[in-house]
Amino acid sequence: MTAKRRWGYLIWVVAGLVIGVPEITAAISSGALPFTTISGMVGHLEHRWAWVELIVVAGIVLPVFAAVRVPPKKTEPDDAAQPARTPGGRLTLRPEAAEGTPERFDEDDAPIWFAVAAVGSAALVAIGTWAAVHWWDDARHYHPAYVLYFSLAFLWLLVPSVLALVFAKDFPFPTLVRSIKNLEDWLQARTWPYKLGPLSAWFVSYVVVAGLVILLLHLTLYPYPDITDVINPNG
């Protein structure tokens, strides 16, 4: 489990649980959690400031656009003025400063400091959210959600992305897009009966793209798919 490739699986599964569990819990029992779902928080911000929807759309389109223009393992740019990828799969403006290859990055062990930092950052986010629940809560629990989701976005997305973009420095785990690509490659190589390996790899890509489209609609037309009940409550 010390390989950076496996750390990527672990981190992005945890990220999915942080987002998915509250969404499912809220769908079953509204108000069961001391903070809102990420979609509820985003919908609230969009209701107050319409321009937030533009940021949401741009944020979801960016990784898809970047993956098409610069494939997850493309470390050499076609043109010196274009970005490339670090070995960990992040966009960088200084590909010449990046060290190693994607294959070596995936199999190298993550340093012990990263495991300590990962556990410490998770604890810090949990403590910050708990503190917000007790001392900065509001009637609809938006403030704890701000602390939880913005802290995760800052630590897991913004900081690693900026370090890679400016300094070509990789955190010891691949990006979400690279982790999905690694999973596809692993499935593609399976020799399971009835070509289940390659078919599973194809299905993974479909699920990811479909999920992003649903997420885009859900966040920009919140509370999609229930938006039809809001627009036409009488059916």
C-alpha cells in the first residue's frame, strides 16, 4: 500500500466518500448531519450570487478539457509554450523541471512524511469542522460545510495543483484523472473470461463521464433531478 499509485486510489476513494456519504444521508434523512451536502452548499451560494454557477461550470469542464488536450501521462509538450504533465499527472508550465517518469512515479513508495501529513490534514479538517459546528454554526448548517469542503479543496486540489503548475513539484499521489487511467490500464490487462477486463475498463470511463455530466447538472440546476418538481409542482 506504500506505492504512490495505491495512495491515489485511497485518497480519491476517501474523497468520494466524504462527498457521497452526506449526499446519500441527506437523501434518506434531511437534517441528519450537522453540515450540509456539498451540493446544498453550492446551491446556496448560487442562489445568493448567480456568478458562482459560472465558476462551477468552469471548474468541472477544466479537468475534462485538460485530459483531452493533455493526456494524463503526457510529460512532454508538443510546443514549449503549452503545458505538459508532471509524472504524477498534474499540469505544469515547467515540464523540464519535473523529475522521473509516470511509470516510475506510480511504483515509487510514498515517503513516511506524506502518510503523517495525510492523517494530520484529515484530523485538522475534522477538528475545524467540529469547531465550526459548535461555535460558528447557523440555522441551516452552511458554515460548517464551508469549513469542511473548502478545507478539503484547498489541501487536496489547490495546493498540489499550484505547486505542480508553477514549480513542477508533485505530491506523492497521482491526480484523480491519472488514478482513473491507472485503473483502466490495470483492467485492460486482465485476462478474465468474456473480455471482462477490457469491458470493465471501458465501463469505468463511461461512469466517470456520466458522473461528471450529472454533477454538472446537479450543481448548476440544483436540486436536479428534482428541478422539475420546482418548475412544475403540479406535474
